[in-house]
Amino acid sequence: MNAPRIDVVHPDDLTPGDLGLWNELRTTTAAVANPFMTAQFTRAVGRVRPDTRVAVLRRKPEPVGYFPYQRGRWGHGRAVGLGVSDCQGAILHPDGVRLDPQHLMRACSLTAWDFNHLESGQGIFLPYATGRFASPVVDLTGGFDQYENHLRAQARGFLKATLAQERRMSRRLGPLRFVHDERNPAALRTLIAWKSAQYRRTGRRDPFAQRWITELVHLLSGTTSPDCSGILSVLYAADAPVAAHFGLRSRTVLSCWFPSYDRTVATFSPGRVLYLRMIEAAAASGIHLVDFGRGDAPYKNSFKTGDLVVHEGALRTPGPGAALHWLRREPKRFVHGLLRDQPALKRAAVRTLRAVGTVRER
């Protein structure tokens, strides 16, 4: 089988046929229909990041695959939306596209391509992965009632404690109201303000300080595509927001993205209550899987029913550009890996970040 021809275009130059085929390929080939891997997500990133491109793979005149990416200086590429995208890779025809990764890099004028949430099944890129990570998920194929039974059996009082906090919050703060798909722009602004403050407080870099990320979230909040739409869920107490979450959904998958809550009511665990009601509403709306995304957090372990696996790493071509990329990326990646593998070092790093956050707040 001959290697496909590769044309590089801006996402806005994809034809309606490309958009339809892209999502059709995802539906027929992917085990999980993650919204971050849709044409709509790449097009949204392309509207806020001018460095976004798509390699269109063709067999004769017909497209047989798509490879979205961003291209920076010295040919250093990255997965589209890297830093905020929770699922990455290429979209390829199921009949088997013979694709040489090095040829793909040359066609895209790339000396390297970074990924940190490469989905399993991306066989052409997996040899370049340097780490694998759990992405906790909630399986809702049996409905919410079955999921509740799972929590009762596996979470050791977690469900009972969360429901007790919900009742306590209602008594102390006023009647609770949950909106699964809130379209009030003020609620989204409140969530972004909470989340930015949380990043600063914990000493971490605030993604919303980058204009393109804020623009991307606002852009996606207005989308209603069945394959990729933004969904803002808000928990109100006496009509005041106390917790909120903005994520993306496809027809069957809800990808968690930006959760936060009002710190002044933290003792009531509003975030936990929000997630419970959000999962219930997701099941009622046809969602089969809630993906919490890569990362350690106690609440994820309490809610989850299992894990997916994602990978990080970099594909490089021989040459000075790739060598420069290695020097810029690998020492930092090594330090992060060391912290993950050494709990004492990780705790010390977290304490340092919190101290930095305290200084920032002051």
C-alpha cells in the first residue's frame, strides 16, 4: 500500500466533507468519542491560535486521515491545544493508513512534536512515548442508579457523606438549584475568576492568564455541535453560585475540564455535590463516560469506576532543531517524573508552590 499524500491546511480551510469524514472516522475507529479529538475542537483552537494546522492525508484524491498540530519556532510542534487538551493524536482511516512518522514530520515542516495526553491506540506515536498515566473515568453505561450502587459498595461512605453535605448546605445557605447546561455568561466569568484565584493560591501557572485559553473557553461555551459542545454546570444556593464546572461533551462522552467553587463555603464540599449532580444529569442526557482527565486528586479516586491510559512524549526528527527541542524539554520532563515517583519530594514541591501562592495573594 502506497504512503498517502500529505497536504497541510489551516483548520478553517477544511471542507464540509472533511469535517464530516473526520468525525465519522472518530465514531467508527475510536473506543472513546472524546470531544477533544473532534474537528470542531481543532477549528476552535485554530481561531485563537494562528499557528494551528492540519495535515490532510490523501489516498489518490480522497482524504483518509487528519493530523492536527501547532507549529512554533524552529519547527517545534505540539499537539493541538497542548496545555488544555486532554486527548491527542491522529485521526486515521480504519483500513490501515501506511504512515511513516518521520515522513509526516517532514511534510508538516516539524523537527519535533510534543504530546502529553496521547490516547491509547495511537500506534504510530506510541513508540515515542516516555510516560503513561491514568485518566480516571466514570462508566455510566448502566445508568445512574447502577453508578450509585457502585459508590455505595466501593467508595466507603463517600456517597453518604456527600448527600449529608448537600442537605447541610441547603439548611445553612438556602435552597439548592443545579443547572446542568447553564448559558448565563456571568456564571462562566465567575467560574474563571474562581479558577484563576485557585491557580494563583496554589502557586501554579494560571492558564487563563494566556489570552488564547480564555478566548477558547468563551468560544467553546457557545458551541452546540453534537460532536463537541461546551457545557457549563452550576450549583446554586439561594440563587448564588457556589460551585461550577466547564467541560466539553460529545454524543456519549463528557470531558471534565475546569471545575472550581466558592472558597467561602468550602466546608460544605460544594464541589463534590456539584460533581454528583453533574454525573446524574450527564447519565440522563445520554452520556456513557465521564472522563476526569489525567492527574491525581482524591475526589477523582472517590468518584471513578476505572481508568483510561494516556501517554506523554515527543516525536523528533534527526537534526539540530530536534536536539534543541530535547535540551528545552527533557530536563524539565525528568524533574516532573522524579517528583511523581518520589512522594516525599512531591510533598515538598507542593508545600513550596503553596508558599509561593501565599506570597502572591499577599
